[in-house]
Amino acid sequence: MKVGVLGGGLAGLTVAAHLGCECEVLECDERPGGHCQSVQEEGFTYDAGGPHIMFSRNQATLDYMLSLLGGNVHRGRRNNKILYRGRYVKYPFENGLYDLEPQDRFECLYHYIFNKHPAPANFREWLYHNFGTGLTEKYLLPYNEKIWNVPADRMSLDWVEGRVPKPSVEDVIKAAVGVETEGYTHQLHFLYPLHGGIESLPRGMAQGVRNIVTGFHIRNIRRSRDGWVVGNGHTERRYDRLVATIPIQDMAYLMDGVPLEIKAAVDALRYNSLFTVTVGISNGQLPDYSAVYVPDPDLLFHRISFPAVFSPENVRKGTSLIQAEITANAGDGVWDLPDEEVLNKVVSGLENIGLVRRSEICYERVIRTKYGYVVRDFTYRSHLDLARAYFEGQGIELCGRVAEFEYINMDQCIERALKVAERVNQNQVPMEEECPQLQLR
């Protein structure tokens, strides 16, 4: 049996590295890595789509990720902040209440303890119900609406419980009176490659993959009598089975015979695109924060990070790097801006908060990522289930963030890819009964 793996990001490489049969990875870029690619130029190293630190609740998965780096590891401790009214508040916000002015501190604590908001029906109501008026209106609501680029009352609740943990009353009280507490403890300590950026991780995985074809832009996917044919307009490659890690939106339009209702379903899946703006500074005087979250709507970026904190080898001696992340969508007035204007707005914002001087900038670059963040609106689940049931019913395995269209971290990506490889090795057709209620009309 020969398996074609569409896409050479972390998911595709993981599947290919663990197949016990002949396989081939088709990657459109000139090198594998996908969303885990890193940039190395002019003495700077940074991740193309923003920082990708390594952590996991599953120690076995984390150990496996470390084994791929072969000792190329830098260990760090989170030092994230939230920029709120000119103050750098400890992250997460509810653990940094003592950094606020007394009135803000009181409002957050009081409304957290005496919270009468009713049971929620959407994400906005969920924030009020779980965190109270103070924490919600000062940080959680403006930040989340900025990063998701959609009103919070249009977002569903089926994703929040595991991703936005609620702190205990004890921890919030401690934070308000100045007793040190930590939230999101599974992210408190992180790992990152000492050299080469996060791309070192897929590079390590790729060492276990024999056949990787780069620069292969898929133009058509069709069934043959005994399998699948994948073409790029010049050549065709034949496989017995397919594993797709490319965007599910692309699959719907590259594959022959996809019903119109499946195309409509993937078209309805909402996502945010991402700008990553990287600025090099000709001095090393930046703070030692790992990242700063920015809820202020007057600043274009929602988060800035400092690559030298993830590894000191990411910058030239005596210099610094800042990365700014911006979510946007076609037609929203931001995504359609030219790169030069986006860069100028970012630099102006960084100047306004006192982090850079334009005269000290020695490097700058803007990178766009089409599929940045999955947005879980109220139609998300029904549309995704319909589309996935169709492709899996055709015998195609979907794997990875953009193929499964789920917001998953690198450790989850690897874990899911290992399960896909196991199913393919067992020559099992994906279970259609996972979504038995979905029938094509």
C-alpha cells in the first residue's frame, strides 16, 4: 500500500514518520514545516506565524517532542504581561489584580465574588457568568473580541471550558491582596529550540520521512479505479490512500465531485487570518517579558512577543526583536492594507507605548498567514461535522489544525497524527458511524 500525505507541516510529517508502509509527502512550499516554519535572516531567528513554545499536559508527548530536538533545547519560565491603561499587569489578568489601581482591583474582586449573571447562552455571557463584570469588561471581553475579530455573543460555548480555565475564589482574593498566585500552570514552564526556531521540531520529525516532495502545488485530486490521483498540472502521483493535512477549504475545491452542499459548508467555516510583524532593534534594552497581551482597541496588534526570551540565540549580540500579531479578515479594512501601512501602524503603536524608537529599527518584515485562528460561531459544529463526514466517508483521513479545522496546539497535533498513522497502519477505513446522523441530501 502507498499512502499520499497532503501537506508537509507538523501533522503531515508526524503521520508519514510513523507509517509502516510506503508513503510520500506532498508540500507546496520549498521546505516542509507548515505553520511551524521559522525565519533566519540578518542574524535574527523567529517563527513565521508568531511564537510556538513547547508545553503539554501529557509528559510522554512532551518527552517525544524533546527527543526530536536532540539536545537543542532552551528552557524558560513564562513572564507574560497584559498592557492595561499603561500598566504591565501579570498574566493571566485575574492573577495580576494587585498590579491594578485600587478601584480597578476592587471592582474585579467584588464582581467576581458577588456575581449574579445568569447561565450563559454565548461566549460573551459565559465571560460575565464566570468572571463577573470587572474582569470581563476591563480585559477579557475587549481582548477576546480583538483576537477573534467577531462580537463575543456570536461565538458558541463548546470550546471554552478547556481553553479558558476559571480560577478559584481563593486565588483571586490572594491576587487582589498581593499574594503571589499562578494561573494556566501547564504553560508556566516552556521549552523552545536553542537554535533554529520552532522549525527545528518538524525538521527533527522529517528525518524519519523518506519521501518528501516540495514545491508541489496540488491542482486536482480525483479517484482512480484502485485509489487516488493527485496532480499539480504537470505531473500526477498515484496512491492507495490519502491523508490530508491541508486546509479543508482547499480539499473541497481541489477534489473532483465534491457536492455543492459540502462546498457551502466549508465556505461557511469562519476563520481569522494573521499578520506577524517582526521588528529588529539595534539595542538590547527591551524588557524580559515573553509576551504582552494588548486589549486596547486603539492599538492594531493584540499581542507582542520577544523572541530573545524564548532563546538568546534568536538575536544578534546587542540587538532585540519584537513580534506583533494582528488578526484580520478580508474586507475588514485591515487585511486589505498594504504591508508597508501595516508595518507603519505597528511601529507607531510600539512607539506610543514606549518600546521602540523608529530611529533604532534595523530590521522589519511582515508575514501573512491566511488560516490563523478557527472561530467557533454557532454554525461551526454543524458545518464542520457535515464536511468531515463527507471526506472521511470517501476514505480520506483529515489531520491537523487546518484540515480538522480545530484550534489545537502542537502537542495535540502530534497526538492526533499518531492516531491517524495507527489507523492507516491497521488499514482501517475511518469510522463513518462517528457522525451517523449526517446524511447527504
